Amino acid sequence: MCMVITDKYIDPFTDFGFKWLFGNEKHKDILIDFLNALLDDLEAPIVNIEYRNLEKLGLNIVDRKAVFDIYCTDANGDHFIVELQRSRQEFFKDRSVYYTSFPIQSQAQKGDWNYKLDKVYFVGILEFNIDDDENYIKKVSLFDEYTKKQFYDKLTYYYIEMPKFKKSENELSNRLDEWLYILNNLVDLTDIPQTIHKNQAIKEFFDTAEFLKLTSDEQFAYQQNLKARLDYINVMRYAKKVAREEGLAEGREEGLEKGREEGRAEGEKEKAKEIAKNLLLSGVEINTIVKVTGLTIQEIEELKSLNTI
């Protein structure tokens, strides 16, 4: 059963929406404009990119399961990984570092190679906060702890904590602000905001994002993704509500604290498994289910192997 879509534009924080808008070969000017607005250490603006085959990056079958959202290179040979991450993971930083190892290893050459590498950028667009500061952009690279100078300039991580971006339309001060505002508010918009600089990339973005311009198959795929996203949001809200209510109860019954924590964790795990089963039945990809539920690939494969799936 399909959902009734009333919004003019698709949600860019669904897997379908994100890849449709930023991983679309026909409209790569969108990603180019976004990257040029974000990356402040490029020797020259990006003028063209080539989307790369993700599956060829892995060195073996296990590696190939660690597929990220978008991987591309530019005319200078620089590598860009762009990843949408909706939920906090215990080893998220480790995961992003692991992802950058693929384009680094892919540069290895046979024979007499001097180990010279092209630059690698990781861009994480996050729907959660890494920490409690007010900075919604984190730029991370290798620095010398003693001199406080950059030690290596060919590996850089940008983390965008979207919940921290709270600027209104009248407070936007640069191109990056415009992009983040659009991403945060797209589903509530009916046209390009008046304050946004309307270049070709922005026009393409809004045109590509219109739900009614998708084919019937594309609309169905988006609806499935949107349902998974809304299910995830509802589960997270319920989990927070339960945790808050149980936290108050635990304040009155400190002796039951350990048992309540274990019960809450088990309950959340079971809810995640039920959602995973429903998504599997709907034909949603395993990588998408991992992001929605927080379960591991192995746990989802085990659910898939049950007779009930």
C-alpha cells in the first residue's frame, strides 16, 4: 500500500531522496555546487566530477558490504565520499575512518610506486549531534599536537551536524548556509526561497526534487524509503519517551536500575527487529535497514534466513 504524498518536494534525508538529489549523474552540478560551498581548502573549485563504482572499492566480499552513499572523484584526482547518517552509532568515527581507507587503498600501483596519494575527503551529513558544542560544522585532519600545525593535508573529514543548524532564512550569510537551510526545510517548501542565490545547480535541485516528476517506479521506491524513515523516527521518539518515563521511575526505585536498563535495551532491540522484518518484507535494501534500525548486517541476515521472512 502506497503512502499519500502531499509535499511538493521529496525528503532529502531518505536514502532514495539523498542519492536521487546528490548521486544523480544527470544532475551532478548539484553535488559540485554543494561541495564547493562546504570544502574550504580546495586548491581550485570543483568543475566536474565522476561518480565511481562503489562495489569495486572493496578488496573482498566482506569489504564490499561496507558500501557508502556516494563516491566520486574530480578532474584533479581528489576523492570524495559523501555519506548521510541518520542515527548515532557506537563507533561512527571509526566507521568514517574505515570508509576513507577504501579510496586510499584503491590508489595503490603495481611495480615501482613512490606512495604518492591524491586527496581524500569524507563528508558526513548527520541527523544527530556528535557533541554538545554549538558548532554545526566539524573539520578534522591530522595535526601535530606539539606545534598545532597541520601534519598531513590529504585526508580531511567534514561532519555536518544538522540538528545544530537553526538559522532562519533571513540569517543565511553564505552559500553553505543556503544549502543547509534548503536541506533542513525542503519538505516544507513550495518554491525556491527568495533569499537563495538561484544558480543552475539550485534550479536543478528543486526541479529534480519534485515528487510528481518522478516515474511511478521512482515514486514507489521513495514512498517505501519515506515509510522506513517515519517508522524510524517514531521508534526513536517512543524509545526516548520510554527512557524518560523509566528514568523518572528509576529515580524512585534505584534498586531496580540495572534491571530496568537491561529490559529497556532488550525491548528496543526487539522493536528494531520487528521493524527490520517489515522492511525486509517490503523489499528494502539491507544497508538501508542497518541505518534505520541500528542492527548489524549479520543480525538482519539472520532475520532474513528465518522461515517467516
